[in-house]
Amino acid sequence: LALADEAGLETTPLPAVRRMDGALRSYAGFIIAGNAVICPTYEDPADDAAADALQKLFPNHVVELTPAVALAAGGATLRAAACLQPAGPPAP
């Protein structure tokens, strides 16, 4: 955060997720899709606080919650799972 401050960037902390199974879980892996912000959820008490924080950051977007426990257990994040989806079949 010190580097962000030095660069004049504004940061917003997101709630921490309990670590129960050793899986990496973070609300920072949200996705912006059109006018929606897709927020991962982890069956954690902090899920609603994360959604509220994202709604404040993106007031003109709809925050949608989506379960991400299985992704985290497999070592992935919502952003990583969605980021590399092909647009269609490969060109011949």
C-alpha cells in the first residue's frame, strides 16, 4: 500500500475471508462485465460486506454475487476461471 500511496493512487480495502481449508480466497478477484460487478462469495460472514464495498466503488453497476468455494478449493479464482474463456471455436 505504501507504493500506491507514493504513486498517488487511492486504495480501498476489501474484507478478509476466513481461511478454513488453506484455499486462497479473496474478494479482489471480482469481474466487471458490462454494467455488472460479479463478486465471488465463500459462505463467509464477510461476503455481504465485500458486496457493499464493491457497490460503493461502482455505484453505477449492479453487484451480483456468485459462489466461488469450489473454485477456491481447486486453487482457482473467479477472475482466473473467467479470464481465459475463448470467444468461439478456433479458426480453421
